[in-house]
Amino acid sequence: MVVDAGNGMAGKMIPAIFGGMQRLEIIPLLFEITGSFVHEPNPLVEGNLAALKDKVREVQPDLGVCFDGDADRCMFVDENAAPSAAT
């Protein structure tokens, strides 16, 4: 699974929650919390999914997820980098 944390809280929370799962490989994007954002931390804006989609096309995982800054919203992309759902 590719996860774009957008330099926000998901970079801290995703490893804490899922880091011990043996059968789940997390490929991190922008996990460092820097106080600034490489892209706007809004996964519902199509342009903010570009890095996630590029990485999904490159490594071909089963799933890609992009979180907002405080990790309470996300957008999923499937194995073809097509958006599949928003929360």
C-alpha cells in the first residue's frame, strides 16, 4: 500500500497503527512532519493526488491512500491509480 501522508499527521499515525502488521507493506510518501506541505493537504482536490498516482503506477501496489493534514479525510486509488472512494 502506498500512503501519501502529505507531511501531516498520517506520517506519525500510520506507522504507529499499521507498522506491526507482517503482511502489510507500507510505501511512504511525505511522512516527515515538517510544518509545511509539498502539496496542499487536501486529498479531495485531484491535483493533490499526482504524487500518489505516480508512485502507484511505479510500484503497482494493491491500494494507494492520500490523507489530509490532520488525517481525518482520505482518498483511495486502486491498483490502476484510479480514484475509488473518499472519506
